[in-house]
Amino acid sequence: MLERVVTEPDNYAPFLLSQGIRYGNLLFISGQAGAADDGRIVEGGFRAQGEQAFANLRRALEAGGSSLKDVVKVTIFVTDISHFKDVVELRRQFFSEPYPADTIAEVKALYDPAAMIEIEAIAAVRTP
């Protein structure tokens, strides 16, 4: 059975998207960008957006009964691959061993012209 993951605020609802979908013991999280609670991309450059994107990812994972420690696969989209070293540092800051499988891809643009990073994930949901 599919279960929708909702966070508050839910900036995805107007676009007919779910923050995530839980299916059994797997959690699929939609792309999380560096947007604040008001839906606007945070200021401060790539690193600030990356930290916000990971914070948003954490919130969505926890809403679905998981955590950053339970991420098995992550896909990180960046609009400029020259930030690769920053991505590695963000991974070090937010993930721990065993690090999740990862794909990093440079894309031409994200949903908001100001967005520089977006992260989607698949995570395990541990049963109590």
C-alpha cells in the first residue's frame, strides 16, 4: 500500500507532488532544494542552499519514519559541477558510514532559476 508523506509546510501540494511516498519498508523522497519554509530559495550561495536542501531532506525522511542514517540511495542534481567539492563536504556533514549510493549530475536548470542544488533519496524505514 502506498502512503503519502506530508511535511508542514507542504510547498509541493500546489504542484500535485508528494514530499515522499512510503511503500512497505522503503521511502522515496522527492527532490529537496534549498528552499526555506516560505518556498523561496535561501540566499547565501551554493553552500547555504545545500545545507537547506539537506535539512529539508531530513525533515521529509523523518516525516516518513526514516532518517539520514537510513538513506540507501541519493541523487544530487547541481546546476554547476564545479561545486562537486562542496557536495562532498555536505555529504560528510549530513551522512555517515556506510555512505549511501550516490549519483551526482549537472543539469541545465532546476524548477526555480535561483536553485543550484536538489536532492532526492530512497531510504529504508526501520520497524520498531
